[in-house]
Amino acid sequence: VYSKEELKYFDVMEIDPKDAGLDLVKKQYKKLAKKYHPDTNQGDKEMEEKFKQLSVAYNYLLNKFS
């Protein structure tokens, strides 16, 4: 059973919690980091914020599954 915060992180990373695991977390991060990275979306504050949220979610879930 996941906490409300963990479910939010899964949502940010576009992962279904029942499919979650270390490999999927890493794979999704790589995919979404390319999509939201500031260098790819120069000047887009919304994308920059999504990238920051993605980084927080990734670090949390990486620690959880490692």
C-alpha cells in the first residue's frame, strides 16, 4: 500500500503503481527527462516545473525501490 505522496510521485512519472519497480522508474525517468528538460524547452516555465517535479519523484522512488 502506497502513501498519498507516493501515489503523487507515480502520477508525475506516469507510472501505474501496480507495475512499479526500479527498472520501470529508471526507464520512465529517461523518457520524461528528455521530454521536460529545460534545454529541450527553453523558456517554457511549465516544462521547467514539470522537470523539477519529475526529479523529486524520481529521487524518491529510486530510493524506495533500491
